[in-house]
Amino acid sequence: MRRITRKKALTLVRELDAFPKVPESYVESSASGGTVSLIAFTLMAVLTFLEFLVYRNTWMRYEYEVDKDFSSKLKINVDITVAMRCQYIGADVLDLAETMVASDGLIYEPTNFELSPQQRLWQMTLLHIQERLRVEHSLQDVLFKSAIKAPPPVQTRSDNNLPSPNACRIHGHLYVNKVAGNFHITVGKSIPHPRGHAHLAALVSHDTYNFSHRIDHLSFGEAVPGIISTLDGTEKISSDSNHMFQYFITIVPTMLNTYQVSADTHQYSVTERERVINHAAGSHGVSGIFMKYDISSLMIKVTEQHMPLWKFLIRLCGIIGGIFSTTGMIHGMVGYLVDVFCCRFQMGIYSRHNKDGEHEQENNEPLISSEEPSPT
């Protein structure tokens, strides 16, 4: 009884076979079929390799949402070199609430404004990358994935033949409230004031004013490798002593999540403006470097994504099955057309041969006279 049941089950499974096997005695191999098969297998291998490269590649997904974090502090990372001595200038932050932020986190380091060859090469590289980023925005995705950013070369005393430092490097970081503010570098050290703050600029001669500057780095939030800020590498040279440089910055909170880095940072866009201060001509203001920043209410979430394995397998099956079936159909159609052409060609030769044979037979018939012989 069990044997009968098992035999019925095997028979039922055999009847459900969707891939019936053709006996080898009915299979005929041909040179054209082998050629088409070789081309099809080669094409399958090439497309499979290319699909595997696509599977290994990743892409960045951008999402936007409202930034609900208002209580945290905003970190400002600064590295600016000004062509004035450190005792003549001061840097601080004044936010929208007229709150002065202490600049204790900033370091004033005497240095030379001229760059060494290695530093000049570094700056030119940064400027070239900035130019390419403005044209090719997809380059930022490559920087996100790479997360590579080497530190700039450090200037030593042997790099310059100047006898003494003629500039001041202001670098460090500040923590400010997450509201709009103004980070500025101007003449004189800052002192607290009931209505804000003031700078002791009266003791500094106008002949020493020179706000030519170079921004080696300016970023907001956590410093993340792979992100080149908009103002990195910027250099401004002033030909007039009373000069005002203004940068209007819009900060966008960014949550970055890649296979290399996961951090909460900020990106920003900037609009630049500069003018000469001339009170006699009606151009009023204060000489210095002013960076007025504002924080966007939207946050960008940047996530690095990868193709799922199931999607890769489906695409792979589609490639292999599509090429196999398509080449089989093409080979069958070509074979049919070749058979039809050969059949018609042979029939044409056969009919021409028959016509030639009939014509020769007509030419080889003996001549018969129509006159009857006379009786003797």
C-alpha cells in the first residue's frame, strides 16, 4: 500500500515537471548554435560583473525635517590668519540677544602671513576642490563616503626668512547659543559693556590697519572628516587700511550617517561682500572681518544606502534569463530564415536545371519529314 502511494506521488510530481527533458537522440548541435551560445554566455558574464559593481556601490539619500533641537550649544571652529599683530586685534561673538560670548577658547598665535610652498599647494588644492564643488555637486557625495581630510601642513620658522611674525593666527573653538549671531574680528581687544561690548581701538594707529586675511578653516558643529567647508582656503587681500569684509552665512544642521562616519554636524552657504570705509564719501562702518550667521529651521539627514541582496539576485536572474531566452529566440528566427532562403535557393536551382534539360531535349529531337514516301 505504501509503495502504491509513493508511486502515485512520484507520478504526480513527474507530471508537474515544468522543465521536461528532451532525449539526446532528438537534440542536434550546430556550429551556429554553439556560436550564439558562446556570445550569450560572454554577455551574461560581462553584465553580471557590471551588476556586481553596481551592487557594491552605494549612494547618498537626502531627507529634510524640522530641527527641533533648540537647547543645545552651537560649536564654532575657527582657524583664521589676519595680517596684523595679535596685540592690535580682538575676536568675539555677539548673538541676536545682545549676549557676548567669551572668547576664551580662541588662541592668538603670532605667525607670518606669507605661506610656505607646501602650504600654498594645500591652499590651491582647497580652492580647486571648492571650484569643482560649485560645478559638480555630486562630488560632495564622494567626500561624504571617503571621510578623508588630512591636516594642513604646519608652518615652521625655517619656512620663512622674515625676521619676526607680521600676522596673527586665531584658532580654536567657541560655544554659542543656537540663535543668529555675529562673529567678528576687528581692531582692539574686546571688553564687556552693559549694552553689549566694546573694542579698545583708540590706542591703535590707523597705519597699522590691515585686514587682509586667510580662512584656513571655518565650520560649525562637530568637525567631520570628508566635509570641506565653503570658506576653507579663502584668501582676501586688502589694498586699503580701512576695509570691511562681510560674510553672510546660513547654517543648515546636518545629520550624517555613512559607513565611515556617524555624526551631527552643520553645513553652510555664504554670501560675501567687501567695501572700503570712507566716512568722507559716506561709506560708514567699522574696519574688520564680520561673519553674520543665521541657523536654518530645517535639518538634512544624509544616509548612505546600499542595494539589498534580494534586489541584486532578482536583477541577476532577469539578466541571465532575459539574455538566454532572447538569444534562443533570435537563433531560432535566424535559423528559420536561413532554412527558407536555402530552400528557395535550391528550388530555384532545381527549376532552372529542369528548364535547361527540357530545352536540351527539344534541341536533340530528330527532324521528321512531313511528306509521305510515294508507292513504288
